Amino acid sequence: MLKIIPWDILFIIINLIVLYVILRLVLIKPIRGIIEQRQQIIDSGLQNAAESEKNAKAIEAEWKEKLDSAGTQSAEMIEKAKLDAKAEYEKLVSEAKGEAERIVSKARKNMDEEREKVVQELQTQAAGIALDTARKVLESSDLADVNKSLYDKFLTESGDGHGSESN
Amino acid sequence: MDIGAEIAKELEIETVFTIPVFGGIPVTETVVVMWIIMAIMIIGGFLITRNFKIKDCSKRQLIVESAYTMLENFFKGIVGERGAAYVPYLIILMCFLIISDLFGVFGVKPPTKDVSFTGVLAVFSIVIVQMAGIKANRPSGWLKSFAKPTPVVLPINILELGIKPLSLCMRLFGNVLGAFVIMKLIECVVPVFAPPVLSLYFDLFDGCIQAYVFTFLTALYIQEAVE
């Protein structure tokens, strides 16, 4: 019953070793391999997710900062534009004022000159007309003395420049 | 009829055939049954791990994976992280013992009923345990472990080297033998109905329990050794 056969033992030892080696290759290795591969995929997926989250947060922070700086920048720009516009406005206004004054003064000067010229022309014309009139009167009239005095009077009056109405 | 003589005859390990070299190598029943079990396990193992995928697994793959993970976690829980390298050995050993014990149900003499087989298994276990101890604690640490917790227990620890495998061997052999003897007795007393029902207990249940106990104890020894 408890007989021990040496060949039996040898066979059993060989059998067990062969069984262990083959089963490790055939059964354990594929199962472990698949579980490890899956674990790797899960791990890398989790890692990727963590990295993406980190990146997203960094981008969000960056955008926030940019947005803030854009707000202050735009305010600055508006301020600057206002100042620029005011300066420009003042410059334009002062220029326009200067121009207007220049034009006005020029116009005034022109007007003065024109008036003087007109006055002089009128005086000259009046003198001519008076002379003509006087000569005609003198040539045709017998009242030479009376006319002569009238003529003198007219001459003095128009020479003073007050005779524009009577013409 | 003489029950004793019949049981004794049944317990005899018969030589199935002889390989005609070196003056004839006897091949016993145990070895032949082992070959059958090995063939079943290897072909079965090859078949159940075919077409394994990472995604969209089949039900078969899920069952195999969860069973493997369960066994792995169970044995890892016993041997600890430092003994994790020995988990595949324990899993294969357990599967082999369960299948070989189940063979008794089909009326085949299970290899576990041969004391040579259980003896070899026990020696394997103790060799692996000692190797684990040497690997984990270096030879010096392994030698010192015999004098722990106090040097007084040194002889007992040395005796354990022989006692542990002997107890493993005899427990498995004795249980299977006992179950077998009881089954034979029952068959003689009540030949109808009782044998198949009780066979479920003595062959199936007891076989699984013994396979579990054997691997569990081996795992415990490994854990003790690598500690």
C-alpha cells in the first residue's frame, strides 16, 4: 500500500515541473499579460486626464490674466484717445481762431482800402462833374457874378469831401 | 466477501505498462492519470486563454480573469508582497489538486491516493518554502531564522523541516485514502443510491477542502519564510 517506486517518483517530479512550466506559459502568462496591459491603459488614461486637466487650468488662468490686462489696457487706450482728441480739438480750434482773425483783419483792411479808394474816386468824379457843370453854367449864363460865387462855394464844399449828397 | 483484501487490492498502485529500456521502466497508474490531468489542464488552459482582448472581452475571458484575480488576491493576501513570486505556483498546484481529487468521482484512482505523489508534492513545497526563505533573507538570515524567536527552539525548527512536509504529505494522502476506504465500505454495505450521493461529499467536497488546505498551508509556510 505504501510501496514507493523510484521510477514513479521520478516521473511525478518531471510531470510536476513540466506541468508548472507549461501552465505558466499557457495559462498564467496570457491572463497576467492581459490584466497588466489593461492596467497600463487605465493608468496612462488617468495620467493623460490629469495632464489635460492641468493644461486646461493653466490655459484658463492665462486667459483670465489676459482678459484682465485687456480691460486695463482698453481703459488706458480710451483715456489716451480722449486726451489726444482734446489736444487735437484745442489745436484745431486755436488754429481756426487764428485763421478767422487773420481773415477778419484782412477783410477789414481790404474794406478800408476799398472805401478809401472809392472815396477818392468819388471825390475825383465829383470834382470833374462840378467843373463841367460850372463851365457849362459859366458859358451859357449871364449871371456870371452870381454863378461865380456859387461855383466857388461849391468848390470849397466838395473839396472838403462833404458834397456826396448833393451829387 | 473480504472487504479488507479488496480495499488492499484497490490501494495497490498497479503498473499500467513498462517502457522497454534500461531493463524496463514501470509506468504506474498514478503517472498515467497525471498525464491525463496534465493534458486536460494544458489543453484547457490553452483553450480558455485564447483570443483574449483588452476591450470587449468575452464572458469566458471575464470569468477566467476574475477567477484568476480572485485566486491571486487570496494567495497574495497570505504570502504578502514579498512572496508574490510564488503565487502562480500555488494557483497551479491548487488547480491540479482539485482536478486530481475530482477524478475519484469518475472511478479513476486519483494521483493523490499514491503516497509517492503526495510525498513529492510535500517535498516540492518545503523546497520552495526554504528557497523563498533563502532568497528573501539571504543564506545568513535564513540560517539565523532557525534560532528565532529564541535559540532554545533551534532543534524544533530543524525538526520542522521534516515535519512540515510529512504532515502535508500525510494529511492529503490520509484524507483521500480515508475517503476512498469509506466509499468502498459504503459500496459494500449499501450498493444502491448511497454511493453517488456520499461520493459528492467524500470525493468532491473533501477533495476541494484538501486541495485548499494543502496550498493554504504551503502559502503560510512561504509567508513565514519570507517574513
